[in-house]
Amino acid sequence: MGPVSVGLVIGIAHCGKSSPCRPANKTVGDMYLYAGPYKPKPHVDPGHGGRLYQNFTVYIPTFLSKGRAQLNVALAGFIGVGFLQSLVNAIIDYIG
């Protein structure tokens, strides 16, 4: 049996002018932009070797302060009998 995805969360956190962004392993963000199922499909482009993907479109709230922010993506699932969790992040400059 292959991996079974449980869900995905996309969050964003404003980093502040004088402080660094919080470690991604400590928070998904101050605001959740998406929380729900993750149902990837194989990529049809031969150059991507059939890797799984799913596109997400999220909207940044207008009240988010301009400046540096951290976009985090957390994925949870199972592989066999083990629990899998993954967290990736990107630092962005939000100009509103």
C-alpha cells in the first residue's frame, strides 16, 4: 500500500520589521489560507516523470501587513503503519 494523505494546511505569518520569521516547525502561520484534503494527481508532462502534484490558489487577506511574511505548507499522511508529516516554507515579500 502506498502513502495515504490525510490533509494539507497552507498558512501565512507576518514576520515583522525587526524580528526574523518564526521557525517553520513551530507554526503553520497566524492565518490559515487553506485547510482540507490533499488529492494529488500524476503530472502529465513527461519531463516531470509522473510526479504527484496538486495546484492550490489562495488569497492573501487585505489586512495582512505589508512586508516580509512566511508562507508555510504542512502535509500529514500515513505510509504503511507510520505517520508522515512534512512542512515546507517560503519567505515572501508581500507588497499588497
